[in-house]
Amino acid sequence: MDAGSGHSAGDGGEAETRSDAGSDAGNDGGRDTGFDGGIDAGQNGGMDAGADGGMDAGPDGGMDAGPDGGMDAGPDGGMDAGPDGGLDAGPHGGLDAGPDARRDAGPDSGVDAGLDAAADAGLCAVPRFEQLTFAVGQQPVAVLPAPPIFGGDVLVANYFDGTVSRHRFDGGAWGRVGTIAVGPSPHGFAVADLNRDGRADLIVTNRDDAEITIRYQDSDAGFDPPVSVGVGPGPLWVAVGPLNGDLWPDLVTANLDVGGFTVLFGSAQGFSAARTFATSGAIHHVEIAELTGDGISDLVLANNGQGRVELWAGLADAGFEERLVLDAGLMTRSVVVRDVTGDGRADIVAVSRAANTADIYPRLSDGGFGRFTLATGSAPMLPLVGDLSGDGRPDLVVPQSSGVASVFIATSQGSFAAPFAVDAGQGPYGAFMFDFDFDGDLDIFVTEFDAASVTVLRRNGCDQP
Ligand SMILES: [Ca+2]
Ligand SMILES: [Ca+2]
Ligand SMILES: [Ca+2]
Ligand SMILES: [Ca+2]
């Protein structure tokens, strides 16, 4: 269990300001423990590379455009999936999986809360949102909740600043409670206990380099110096999960600049040499999920360059092979794996930025996938999946770089009411859903790339249909 040793190596990085130190201190243990969950970040990365091969712009140049945010989507469920001990908890999850799960899982009754009366009934066909905004760093990209045991803190990767900032709600407003130095051009990130010491660690992609940066949490609730690990060029998002059947969390990055994805296998000695797999077309986003029925984790990729979703099956020797291609729209930015149709099988949801579409691919009993397409507003960045209406059916939220999010409420298994739009700030990029106020309903967080802030869409009551 001294796994950590192998991991630390970088040089100095003491940068974090933890104002929360106090709280960590006494109860470090407690807090962190649950935290490893694995939230991965999702996002999709921005850069619009897509079509044009990408990278056009520089660093973010592209980005602006798009954010895509994805955040995290989690693989399916990650959470439920469970076997990996928690790690996979997250994917998109961060988004939904988490919180949602808790909610649904429980007696969906759960919607208690003072905030919404209507929701008390358990149903809310047209959820209403109260919009809050708080300042973060420059050019915020990925956003995720720290695990609930952290008290509802939210982490944001600030691309321009080279930081991950930590924010907390005090009951009336959000404030910054810490800043963690990471590598240059942070984009996507994940939170997981990589070295299995009971403390969650932070994994961040360095979008403009071919590296990721890892910050291992130490026993004082600070962090060891940063560790850099090489991956393919242009890593946008990173997913954490079990890939090779041991107990050590593994990583995979979605690489934009020349396409492909990079796999890193965890061990007691740290990570193996990176193994990069080539694809035809720039990859914007990746999720880990088991979709082939053999118990070995697979990868679902958003191929921005080709406008499609790819399923790469995990093999017994820890390799991967392309198994299935699902047509999407131009500039496929982000994917989520989650059971959206309610039949117990994980489905895939993807958005395509230039097509203004969200595609849902229900997994069929024969292992194949169906497809139906929803029209979104302009420039969708990522899909969020979670039950907003209180009926137990997952709903769909699609933030768009045009500044709104389209909300699709499920009306039955696999079909949705006509969407309504909510304001999502300036340049929505990354997003997740998380019940930060613990009132039983999911709230939505969206980074505003163009405004150095995060918009919170707090669920608060219902409108009449
Ligand atoms: Ca750890
Ligand atoms: Ca599999
Ligand atoms: Ca619902
Ligand atoms: Ca809430």
C-alpha cells in the first residue's frame, strides 16, 4: 500500500491554497474516503477541431467555440457497475450518475424538499431553475463535484490559469475555497484514488501538451508535488476506470491533435508506459463502460473528425479493438453511456456540434444499437443525463455554446417532450448535474468559458406544462 511512492516525483508544487484545511484536518479520513469515487471528467473537449482537422486554433482557440463540455459522462453508470470498486463511479457521471443514482436508487421518493412543492408530488413536467453565477478562473473548461463527502464542493479546471479551483456553497453564495496548481492548459480532469491510500487524487489533462498531470493527495489534505505522465498529443478528457482487471484504477485520454486514445494502467508502482491507439479522426471524448457482455471494460469514443461514435472492445490481454461504429452528426463532441430507456441495458448518448443534434443509441437485446436523433439548439457541447422531473425516467440536458441548455423531459421510455431552453451563460463548455443543496433534485452546473464563471441552474419548483 505504499503505492504512492512510485507516484511522486515532480517538483514542487505547492500551490494549493486550501482554505478548507481546517476541515480536512480533523477529519481527513472521513472526508476523503468516499471520495474516490471516480468522477471523471467528462467534458468533451473543446476544441473544435473537428472538422477541420482540428486544432485549428491553438489552444483553445478552438475552444471557444466549443466547449463541449462534457464532463464527464460517465460511463454508464459507472456507479452501479461497481465492480471496480468504486472507481468508476463516475463518468458522466459526475454528472448524473452520482447523484442521480442515489436518488433513484432510493426510493425515488426522495424529493422532499422545501424548494419545490410541486416536486413533492414526485413529478414535475416542466422543472424551473433559479440561475446563480459564481466567479472561477479564466477560461473554465471542465467542472465536477467533489464527492459528496466533500460537502458539495465543486472543482473547475481553468484552462488559461493552469489551475483547478475549488468552490463551496455557504448557503447563500458560492465562494472559492482553494486553488490547486496543475499543469499547463488544464482541460478535462477526474478524481479518483489512484494509489489506493484512501485519499482521492486529481488527474488533469494538459490539452496543449501531450501529458496529463496527477496530484496525489497527501495525509495532510494537501497534495504531493505534481507528477506528469506522457500521453498522446492534445488530450482533452480523461476517464478513470478498471481496464485490466486488477484493483488499480486505470486511465484513458481522448486525444484531439492526431486522433486516438491513450491508455495508462495503474499499479503499485504507478502507471505503466502509455499505450496509444490510433483512430481515424480526432477524438474529443471517451467513456469507459462494459458494453459487450464479456465483463471486460470497453471504450466509447466521440470521433469529432469523422462524426461518429466508436465502440472499442476491451480484450483479455488489455488491448482494445474497434468493434462498432455508430454514425452521428458532424463534429461529434461528447458521449455518455447510461440506461436512458429504462430496460436495464446501458445506452449511448452523443451530441454533434455542427449538426445540432443529440443522438440516442438504445442498446438492443442482441447487443447492437438502435438510433434516434433529437434536434438541439445551436452548437451542442455535451449531453447530461439524469432525472429532473422526479418520475424516475432519465431526462436529457444539452448545454450549447450559443448560451442556452435544451432540456428534454422523458415522457416514456426512450421518448422525450419537446425541449425547452434555459439560460446557461456565456460560452457554456463543461457541465454536470449534482444535487449540491441536498434537497433531492438535481442541479446543473455549466462552465462559462467566455466569462470566467460557472452558472448554476438550481432546481426550484415547476412551471405548468
Ligand atoms: Ca490516493
Ligand atoms: Ca467488454
Ligand atoms: Ca424524468
Ligand atoms: Ca438540488
